[in-house]
Amino acid sequence: GPAVAGFYFLGFRLASIPISLLGMAIGQVLLNRVAEQLAKGFRIADLVEKVIGKTIMLCLVPFFILLIAAPQIFSLVFGQEWETAGVYAQAMIPLYFLQFVTSPVSIVLIALQKQQILALLQAMLLLGAVGSFSVAGRFLNAPVECLGLYALVQSATYLLYLIIIIRYSSASPLMIIREALSLKVVR
């Protein structure tokens, strides 16, 4: 109903603004650097590893705080009547986290001229959204359960998306972890 949609939309907008702004900024810088590296015949794995690693560390603490306390934060900031929006946002945190990490490096597939794979991944995201809400609408009763199913399906697709980017860029998962754990800033 409209109340559920309003609560969901508030959480979605609050999460999507930083994801979009930071993701686009990081992605644009990465696109220029990837294009330069590819034009020179160099590997792009190091760039991808640094961006993914640093993006994980950049958002780990804020997303963890939201995972633990989103309802209380929404209630404090917007008023008690908006606590439900925080519950909905909390259900979506894994998805938002994976979107935030994947979004900036998604341009790698464009730079590598893998538009068909990118189109397939986008189709999977669309089908996952439609499919999960269709199944949830038919078999689940609670809005949080519906959002949980949606977040689970979309998170799995974003994880696949990230794995494909890592594979095509020849990046190393171990090096991504090392980058995430290092204290150096991306240059």
C-alpha cells in the first residue's frame, strides 16, 4: 500500500543519494585511468583492486552502523513515525553495500568492450526485481519479508556482477582484501 511504499521510498532515496554521487565520481575517475592504462597496453587489475578495496573500507563502517541501528536513526532524524522506514532500509543494507562497491567499477566492462555482458547483467537485475516482487507478492505477507527477498536476489546478482568485473579485469580477490586492509589512500 501507499504507506509501505512511502517508507520504502524514504529509505531508498537516503541510501541511493550517496551511492549515486560517490559511485559516479569514483567511476568517472576510474574510467579515465582505465582508458589510459588500456591505451598503453597495461594491466588494469591493480586499479580495480585498489578501487574495490578502498570502496569496501569507505563504506564498511557506515553500512554496519545502519545495519545495526537504521530504525533508531530514522526515528531520531525523522520522528518516531518513520521508524518503519528504517526497518525497511535495514533489510536492504546488504544490497546497498554491494551496489556501492560494484557501481564505480562497473565501467570496467564498458572500457573492456563487454557491453553484451553488461546488458545481460542489467537484464538479470531487472528480472530479479520483477521476479522477486512477483514471488513475494504471491507467497509472502509482510513487507519486510518481501523486501528481504528482493534484497537477497539483487544482492546475489550484484555479487555475480562484481565477480565478473574482477574476472575480466584479471584482478585478484586476495589483493582486493589486502587493499581493503591497508591504510593507503587511492591515488
